[in-house]
Amino acid sequence: MKRLFSVLIIFILLLAACNANDDNDDVAENEGAVEGATDLKIALILPEPIGQNPFFQQMQDGAKQAAEDFGVAVTSVESTDYSVIEENLRVAVAEGYDLIISAAFEAEDPLKNVATDNPEQAFAIIDTVVDLPNVSSVNFDEHEAAYLLGAAAGLLTESNVVGMVAAMDIPLLSKWTEGFENGLKATNADATFLLNFVNDFADPARAKELAFMQESQGADFIAGAAAVGDLGVFEAAEEKGFLTAGQDIDYTVQYPEHVVLSQLKGTDAAAYETIKAFVEGTYDSGVISYGLADGGVGLTYVTHESETPLSDKVDEEVIKQVTEIKDSIVSGELVIPNPLQGE
């Protein structure tokens, strides 16, 4: 009886903590339940507000579509402060969600703590790895798409100076930086590669400064790999006239004059397939990775169509050559090393 009373007290305290966060705008919830849903409840615990990063909006879209298709209840919780991610995960466990999905490296440590304390609870994390027996880690082969983008940049540059503004100098982002550089050198061995780090995932002002600096060093194509910071790179491109490329979603739609390509990542498909597997009973722990071969990553005009017509600054022959490179990767003829695996 004492044990039951203690559990009830903990549960009440967790609910109170969550409500307190709501009052302080630390957490925002979006219900995605559908009429006629099954008994399965799924929580999507996001590490930051959806409106701040379209990466997470896309993920929520996939989860909502899965809710509609499979008749499950999906609730999204947006953490406006990284410090509350673990608390949100614990509340989701206490509230009895069958599957709890989080995302990005900011959620790694919080999820490790909560999953370790709740070994019978099913978790999933998208875009990073948590190596625990009750966690399914869904990843992407970004280095393959980055290689295509770098190859395109090597063909497009006229100054033979190409830049990239990346978020942080961490192993995870080597999939973008090394993949891009390898593709660049494959199509243009004489090109100079400039690489600078913002040291933040949400600092457009600093990213813009770095893009200006690279442009002053002769770069006429500067790729963004700085999350929210890419918006600063796009602003710099508009002011200085260099070509640029976005990440994760098709930014050519919003900025067609200077964003001529976008490296794509299917976080919506990842969320959808994770929920589908759980509903169908095929969910399992371990690492799942989506690459060019299964459409998990890609490049506009090469692997995916765009609402925006191909820029007149990009020759059709460039797209043709990069498509041939893509085909060789998909067939296995060309293997792009994953920097995180030392391949």
C-alpha cells in the first residue's frame, strides 16, 4: 500500500511539473488524435518549438499522417528549453504512452536516462543513436546526399572557391561537411573548400557573418548546414549574389533566386514508418538508416521534384551529371564513406 501511495505521489508531482511548464511557456502540446483511434497512444517529444525549425514540423506532419492512417492517438510536446526534455519524457512515461518518440542529439542524454530507468517502455529517437535495448534509433545517410550537393557545387562554381557554413564542429556534422567536400573534389579537384562553424544551431546572424567572410574570399557557392542559421546564409546570398543551398526541406520554394538546390531528409517518413512499425508489431530496437536507395535523403531536381522550376543559374547538364552519380551510389557501384563509421 505504501508503494502504491508513493507511485501516486510521483505521478501527481510529474503532472504538476508539466502543468507548471505549460504556465511558463516551457512546453506546448498539440493533440493529433483521430476519431475512432485504437487504444495505442504515441507521444512525440520534440526538443524545441516546431516553428523554430521546419525539420520538426516535417516530423510532426509524418506523425499526424500516421495517426490518420493507422487510427492511433498521437500527441506532440514541444520543449522550448532543452532542460525540460527529460522531464517531458518522464511525464510521457507516467501518462502511459505506448511509444515515445524524440529526436536530435539534444535529446540523447535525456532519453538515455529515462529509457534506462524504464526498461519496459518502448522509445524511438530520430536523427541520432541511443544504444539501449528499448530504443529504436532512426538515422539517415546524410553523407550520401551531401556528396551529391558537393558534386553539384563543384560543377556550378566559376571561381573554384566553394564554402559551407555548418552549425558545430562535432562528429555528427562530419556527415555533412566531409560528404560535401568529397563530392566537391570528385567533380572539381581544383576547387578550394572553405568551412566555418557557427557553434550554434540557431544563430542566423553569426551564420550570415561567416557567409559574408567566405564570399569575400571568393566563394560563389556557399552551402548552409547550420540548421536555423541557414536563414542567415540565405540573407547573405540575397545581398551578395552568390549561390546557396538549404538543408532538410526544399528551400528553393521560399528563396528561389539564390537557393538553387536543397539537400533533403525525410524526417516525416521516419516518423511515419516508426509509428507504422509499432502498430504492425515490427518495431524493434537497434539502428535503422535511410539513404539514397530508399529515398530517405536526396537532392532537389536529382532525386525529388520541386514546386520551383530549376534555376536558370543551374544548367540541365549539371543535374544530368549529378543524377548519374546518384545512380552509381544507389546501385552500389560508388560507396560514399560514412565518417561516423570509419568506412
